[in-house]
Amino acid sequence: MPRFDRYLLSQLLALFGFFSLLLVSVYWVNRAVGLFDQLIGDGQSALVFVEFSLLTLPNVIRLVLPISTFVAAVYVANRLMGDSELVVMQATGFSSFRLARPVIMFGLVVMLMMSVLTHVLVPVSRAVLAERSAEIADNVTARFLRSGQFLHPATGLTLYIRDITDTGELRDIFLSDDRDPGTTLTYTARRALLARSDEGPKLLMFDGMTQDLDRASRRLSVTRFADVTYDLGGLLGDGRQGTRSIDEASTLELLRSDAALVAELGSPRANLLQEGHSRIAQPFLAVGAALIGFGALLLGAFSRFGLWRQIGVAVVLLIVVQMINTQGTGLAIRSEAAWPAVYAAPLAGIGIGVLLLWMSQRPRWLSREQRAGIALEGTGA
């Protein structure tokens, strides 16, 4: 690789790493605040919070990489234009396409990173996250059972536990079920245990009493019991998902989208095809973003005041590409045959970037002052 290509590529990668770290940190902090409240509020440890945070990172990184690519390309091009380095290289005979060669390499590197994320890391992390979420949700003791407090895990339900032993035994239980408008059930027991089953968690109460109050007749029925089972599965849920989500399915499964997968995921075939092809198409947005950011700044000549107009044009063009991506995704979701629409945005981004490079080396696209400035730079005046 020529020295200039290595120099420009190293600048792009260094700034890309910096902006990626910055954007991921901002996005992660916003996401972590809600995650922290949810997990710590449910009685989980800080280690569980760190684990969940790490499992959400692959998807966060996937989302910010195209933006980091664009910002890095714009920043490096603006700095090199301000230092006249790109002007000098153009004066030596480098065309815009030759200058963009390391930018294309940079875009391809980011594309490979996004491909690994979308096809491997994100589906695996989502599957592990769903499994761990099920385990956390199934831990009823950590979520709802706390000693010495009146708890209201659902509307019309009140639970009080005097003490929870180290072995998990519940001492002196009070449970009031007021969800039925016609009756009120009150359970009291000296001790109880939690048991897990296929239908969900169950509360086994021993040596207690049930009071059934009929509100219409105001009649109270009292039943003493040696043991009784109270089903918590319908109330709290067992935390297990019956099927996978689309994010957990592999790309090959989504591209096939057979009847079995449609039935398992419970989603229309158009959604599955859109997701599968989107995983292939989205990484190419990095190449388009890099070319747009670099090519737009090449349209401007050297200026001590910067290239703010060209930067504004680049931002507008990137927004246009994102709008194309949104429209293509919506079209693909509505029809099974419209899955090629998800490739419209990457192709448009790359096409716009190539057009900008072509325009930057066509003198007729430049103003008289810009052409005079390039001429002076070339003559050394």
C-alpha cells in the first residue's frame, strides 16, 4: 500500500475509533440508566447489570458504525483540506477517485465489521439476552418476595412475608387476592415454599387458613388446611418465551423463510425476508457514508474559513439516504416480492458518493473563484 494510502487510512481509522467510542458511550449511557433501574429495582446484583449491558453492546455498535464512518470521513477530509494536503496531492496529479481509494478501503473495513455484527454477534447476543432475561424473570424471589414489606405484584393482590430464611423458606405468609369483584380470598400460613413447574412458579403454603368473603351476601367462609398450592404462573409469568424473536434467527433461516419458521416466529414472511436481506444490505451503508462524506468536501477549494457549506451538503445527502432506507424498509415489509427495496439505500449512497467524486474533478462544476484558487495552488503562487 502506498505511503499516502497508509497515512490517510490510519487517520480515518483513528478518528473512526474515537467517534465510535464516543457515540457508543452516549447511546449506552442512555440505555443503561433504564436498565440499571429495572435490574437493581428487581433485586439483581451489579454483576447482572454489567452482563446485560455487555449483551446489548453489539446492537448498539451496529447502529452507530455508519454514523461514525461518515463523521470520520468528513473530519479527516476537512482537516486535510484545511492543511492543503489534499490540494498538494491533487496538484501532483492525483484524481478524486485516486484520493478516495483509501476511503473505499476504510469503508470496506467498516463493512466487514458490520457484517460480523449483523450476521453473528447481534443474533447470538440477542439469544443469550433472551435466555438470561427468562432466568431473571423466573427468579420470583428476587423480583417480588421481600421480607417485612407489603408488596403489590399485581392489581388487587397484596402479599406480606414476615421472614425469608437462608434456605428459601417463607415464614408467616399473608396473601390477599381481591382481583375478583365478587369475592375476596385471604390466605394465611405459617410457612411456605416456592416451587417451579412447566406452567410457572407455584406457592406451596403449609399449616394455614383460607378466608373466602362473598361480597354480595357478606358471607365469610373459613377453611383450614395442612397444605395448599397457589398458582403464581398466570400472575407473574414464568419469564420464558415460547418462541424466538426475529433478532435471534440466523440470516440463512430468514432468507429461506419457510413455513415452519413463519409459524415459529409468528411473523409474516415479508418481515422475515426484509430482516434477512437488510442484514446483508446495511453494512454497505458504511461504504456509501464514507464516500459521501469525503466526496462532498472535495467539491470545495481551500478556504481558511472551512468547508461548512460542503459539510452541510454531505449531511443533507446522508439524510436523503436514510429516508430512502426507511421507505425501502417499509415497502419490503408490506410485500414479500419487494425485498430488493432494502438494497436501494446502500446503492443510492454508493452512487451519490461516486457522483460527488466525479463532480469534484470536473471544472465546470466549480465557480470561477474556485478554479482560480486551484490554478494558483498548482502554480505555487
